[in-house]
Amino acid sequence: MHIRAHAILCSARPHGEVGVIARLMTADHGMVAAYIAGGRGRELRPVLIPGNGLAVDLRARIPSQMPAAKVELTISRAPFLAEPLPAAAIGWVTALVAASLPERQAYPALYDALGALLDAVCHAPSARGWAPALLAYEALLLREMGYGERFGAGADGQRMLDGGAWEAVLARFDALGLALSRYLLADRRGDVMGAREILRQRLGRMAA
């Protein structure tokens, strides 16, 4: 197996002395877990930050084997991690995607929307500019994972925000959080939902 693709890094956990197992979201191959030799070394540490865009070269002898990956940085979102709200949003959405998506099933709509959401988080003047996009992405993820149209498309979040009702946006944020916890993260509530709680606390301060 040999795959070359653009990817969004969603998680990177240590493996062995210096290696990393990364979960990489691609448009055509879905979520791919790969081993990156030297991933904790000085050269690759600033590259392997969740949210970064990468050009990846994946190789495995057989399709069922975890591939080894070589990566190059294409989009760095690391500078925005110095800001509390963008850092919390990037940490939450990448953890959510890494925990929710099955291996090697393509979801091109989710891939494109994730890239757009991360760009919005990094470049909007404030969280009011990207909060509706975050709600829309969570609703899209629920639908793509098979939970129908019951959660809507997230457009209500933008209409509420246009009307100045930030509290209503937070209420939808809480409602979607319950759905994600129940349907997608039932066995991962502690570690993954903890990232969402950090984001919720920081967004809540905007209403104070």
C-alpha cells in the first residue's frame, strides 16, 4: 500500500522512545492511523501538532498493516494555540474527529468542513465569528455518522448570533454536547468531552 495525500493531523500519541502514532484525516481515505518514526524529535515536534495540515506519504507492505508515514508541514496552526479560545476550539474539534471516525472510510464533506472550520477559528476576529461554524460541524458529524437530520444543520446558531443572543448559541452548544456524548463518545466521555468542557467554560465567559 502506498498513499500520498494531504491530511489534517487530529491526534498524535507517543509510541516507543521517539515515535508517534498519528491519526490523520484525509479526503479520499478517511481517518488513517500511521506510525511516524522520530515524531517526538526536535524536527518533527512542531510539525505534529493537532490541527496542522500535512502532506503525507503512507507506506505499508499489506493493507491491513499500520502504515509508516513521512510528513511535511503545509499549514501551521500552531501560532494560534497561544490564544485560549482558538486553542480550546482546535483541541476539541480535532479530538472529537479522532475519536469518532472509523478507520479508512472516506468522508470528504467532513474533511473539507474541518479545514474550513479550523481556518475560521484561526482567522475570525472573535469566537462569535466561528462558533456557528463549530455548531454546524458537530451537527454535520452526527449526520454523517448516521444519526439523521434530527440535529439540524447548525444554521440556527448563526441566526441566533445575528440577533445578538449569545446565550442561545451556548444553549445549542450544550444540546449538541449531550448528543455527542450519548451517540459518538459513549465510551470516551472522560478524556474527549473534557476538551469540550474547557471550550465551554471559555465561551461562557464571553456572556458574562
